[in-house]
Amino acid sequence: MSEAFRPHVGVILGSGLGAVAEAVEDPQIIGYEQLAGFPRPTVQGHAGQVIQGTIAGVPVAMLQGRAHLYEGGPIDELRAPVRWLKAAGAEILIQTNAAGSLQPDVGPGRLMAITDHINLTGTNVLIGPNDDSIGPRFPSMGKAYDPALLTELRIAAAELEIPLAEGVYAGWSGPAFETAAEIRAIRILGGDAVGMSTVHETTVARHCGLRVAAISAITNLAEGMGEIPLSHEQTLADAARGAEHLVRLLPAFIARMGSS
């Protein structure tokens, strides 16, 4: 793909969800090491590359791998990929992640559309000097996850007969999984799923004017709600189950973005 390539949609793929990138037509791969400020993923399940091409005729840039707060790298590694998408011409950001469910009836292998989030990571990615050319000092997060995009996502899932739960995503810093007591607290706060990503990228995206949709692939019931011990290996294994649905859902959803 030439430097003139302008994606309409950017997609960030979460842990174990890299297979979704196979839907990209006429792909060209760019390693993160070629892009200023991009992270060098240290976590299994994050390839560290951008795949540019089209899905259903819509120009897309799909990011395989993201930085996480728990990796301890520069905070700009959380900002740079989203701002790169905006500068490249993207108008919409679709995020995916692997998450634990706080709803007993939404178990491993299910998908959950994120309707809002709670940032429990202890920091905000916009702390520090503000660049007014990128976005305002105090951006609104009132509609962090675009209602119109959520409607299109519901339609795409219904047409494919893919069950799609909806709920609030709680962002956790990690790398330790949550305690059972913390999960009980998150449920009281209104969380429906919990994971270690997404909230910061959404904040950066809204700051620079990108519309956001996000989908969690549920990999487990949260601590204290199931019998299976939590581990990253188990997360990757069950993320693959969610990826089977995402491989079908994302192209159908993106196809609806051509005029959005």
C-alpha cells in the first residue's frame, strides 16, 4: 500500500484475536518498528504490525497488538497508534479486546458490545501538556462509544445471528488479575466486563475526534465467579473462540461503515 493510503476505519485487535486480520483484502504489512512512537509488544498474542487493505471495499488499517499500562513503557505508546490512525485519515476506531465477564449468563466465547467504560487503572492517558492542534484540554466523554455505530453493530450481529451482549467495560491496570473482592466492587460500580486495555485508547480517540465502537471477546468468568483458574494462556485459548465470531462480525460491521 502506498503512503497515500487513507483508511476510513482503524481496528485495534486484542489478545488472541489476530486471526481477524485475515479478513483484510490485498494486505500490506507494516511492522511497528517502522512507525515512530509505536510500542514493541512484549505480550504473547500481540504481533506488533499494521495490516492495511480493504474489507468489503472499505479502506482499513488493522493494528495487531497494543501497548498496556502494565508493560511499563512510555505513556506515549498508548497514544501514538490512535493518533497515527487519525493523521492517516481514519474517522472510526473499532477496538477489540479479551475480557472477563461479570455477568454469569455471558460466558466464554460470547461477544459483548461496549456501551461505556469505567477507568480503574489509576491514571489518565491525557495527563501532561495538551496539544490543542490534536484536541481540547478537557474533552467530553459523554458518548465515548458512538451510539450510531452501536446501532450498526447490533444490526450486523442480528443479521448473522451472532449473540451480542452489551455492557460497561471496566479497565484494570494489571498485570495481576483482580481479586474476588475487587470483582464484587466492580460489579457494584456497574461493570459488566473487565480487562487491561481499551479505556486509554478510547480516551485518546475521543480527544482527537475519532468515533469509537468496541467489542469484548469474553474469555472467562471473572475471579470468584467460576471454577477455572485465571491465566494468560487460558485467556488466549478462549479468545480464539470469540475470534470465530469476530471473523464473521467485523467484516459485516465494517461493510456498513462505508457511508457512516
